[in-house]
Amino acid sequence: MTKVVDVATKMITELVSDISGRPIERGKGRSVDFSYEGVLYRVDLTNEEVAEFENALRPYLEAGRKIEGQRRRTHASSTKKQAFDPAAVRAWAAGQGIEVSPRGRIRAEVVEQYRAAGN
């Protein structure tokens, strides 16, 4: 007879510094996200490396401007679906007696009416 033995598998995830290659103990480091030239990066750092990273960035952070409320860019297909010619919408709206500012964002309901009219 063969004896069946239950085997358990334990998976361990280890955070390793992307700079030094050393394992990072719990509470002794973290992942840091940052963006440069429109590309989002993530790097795993020890607490000491995080401090060095922040010190290196400090002059740029202090001199730079925060850009609030920006969203990630959408895929080309979804952008194309929503694309419209603002000048054409403004001209159509004027012909319909709909008031639209000559500059800036056009209200979504006006764009919807423009599309519903077959444009």
C-alpha cells in the first residue's frame, strides 16, 4: 500500500531593493512611485534609500509646480471615439442659437447635441 501525504505550499513574497539588491525587512522600506517625462515608475527602496531619493528630489520638488487633477492618458481608441472638432461644434451651436464660449471647454451636453444631430 502507498501512503498519501498531504503537502502544503507556502509562498513568500520578498521585497528587494532595486538599488542595492538586498532584501527589505517588513517596515524597513517600501515601493515608491514617481513620474518622469510622462512615464510612471515604481522602485522598491529601503528606508535609507527612500531618504536619499527624497533628498535628491527636494530641490526639484521645491522649485517645481504641482499639477493637480490630471488623469492618465487614455488609449488612442477611446480618445478617437470622443474626439471632435471644437470649431465645428461652436459653429453648429451658434447656428442652433446655443451659447458656447469662444474659448475653453465645450459643455458635454452641447457636444452630445452636436453628435445627435448627425455630426
